[in-house]
Amino acid sequence: MELRTLRYFVAVAEELHFGRAAVRLQMSQPPLSRAIKQLERELGATLFDRSAAGVALTPAGVVLLEEARTLLEQADQLKARVRGAVSFTIGMLGDSTDPGATRLAAASRQQHPGLEVRIREADLTDPTCGLRAGLVDVALTRAPFDETGLTVHELRADPVGAVLRADDPLAQRDELKLADLADRRWFQFPADTDPIWQSYWNGGQHRKGPVVRSVQECLQAVLWNGTVGLSPLGHNPPGELTVVPILDLPPSRVVTCWKKGETNPLVKSFVQLASTAYQGEWPDERS
């Protein structure tokens, strides 16, 4: 009994019509009918009652439909896990030159030398980097955001500062508070962006300003329009800009996240490697 034949059977059982099932399977009807008859011979049971009124499942067919669906689902899961063992997709938001990310890449090469890692760089509109849409296996990003259905593990917390033009009067200050920026225009994300994420990067207040989707757009808004941008300290902007620490804004948390219930062992390995790499404890790969 082949999985292909079981897929044929499920299609006929769900459509209760050989012609519609053949169209669904993108095949002609005669070979489909022959495959079902051969399956019945192998099982020694009639699976369908065929009459002028149409097609109906027999009791044996009802049992097989339930079992076949379970078996095919398990087969699909098995294929997905095998594919996941040779490739792994990481969604990334932020500075890929971060020393933590660099150490993580080195650790991954050591731990999984045959693994093909794909990087999907996300823009500022999706802090989960395509995780909810199933585009990545795990995300390396920044919190806070809506964590529903996700497991989030903190790697590091970075203090944040205001990105200002170098000629801005506030740029000469050693530190700022959010109240110092109350009358300024702040960058905005598109309307459908996670509100928790938007609120953090607006200092917890409703702000007005230009809509941006990327870090570069944010920096250009500051440069051209004097908009207030935010950035983790240690991320050096272009020379025309400067970053002044904000005392009363919570740190920006570097996190890795994945879907709850995820069973891919590579996700567990990634989280362990990231936890070490972002603490600076992973040895140089040349040693």
C-alpha cells in the first residue's frame, strides 16, 4: 500500500465523486478508478458503494478514511522535519553585524557544519520576522511585541537613546528624558503594525510623524526632517547623526522567539547557541 494510493482514496472519500477527485488530483479518471479497485483488492474490503445515485463510503471506507488522514498527516510532518534537518531559516531584525550575531554564526557553523542556514531580514513592520506567517523557523529580534502563541527568550537588554541630527540643540546633552522630546515629531510604523511594538518605539505615547518601514528610512527621516528616532546604544549612526541616552525608557531586549509547541530540534539548539553567543562566552572558531 503506497502513500500515493492513500491520497487517491482520501480525495475520492472527501469528494464522493470520482470525476471531481480526479480533477482535484490533476489526473484522469480511469487510472484513479483502477488504483481504488487495486486498493480494495489489497485490503480485501469494499471501500465505496457505487450506484447510479453516486458514491458512498462503506463502514470499511469510513475506518480507512480516518486512519489514512492520520497516516498522511504524519508522513507530511516527517518530510517537513527531514527537510528541516538540512536547512534552517532565521528571521532577523536589527544589526546583523552585532557581535552577538557574529558569534552566533560562528557557533552554528561549528555545531552544525552541514546545515544550510537561510537568513530572512525583516523590516520594522514585523518584529516577529515572518515567524507567525511560517516563513522562518526562529526569529532573532527585539521585544516588546505581542507574544501570543510564541515562546520568547531574552538574550540581552540594551539601553536606548534618541537619534538626533548633530546640529540639534539636544544633541549636545549627555542624557535626555522622554519629556525633553515631547514636542518633537517621531517616526511611525504602518497602521497595521503590532501596537505593542509601535508604542515602545514611540516612548509609550501617541506621536505624530512620518511613516517608516526600515532602519534606513528612520535615519533618513531624522537627517532630512529632524524627526526623533530611537536606537539601542552602541549602534553608531552616520556622522551627521548622534545618539543621546534616554534615562526613562526601558531597555530594548534582544530576544529569540519561536512558535509554542515547536518540536524541531534545531530550534532548541539555536536557542542554546544564541544564549551563549550573546553572553560573549563562545570561543573563537579558529581556536
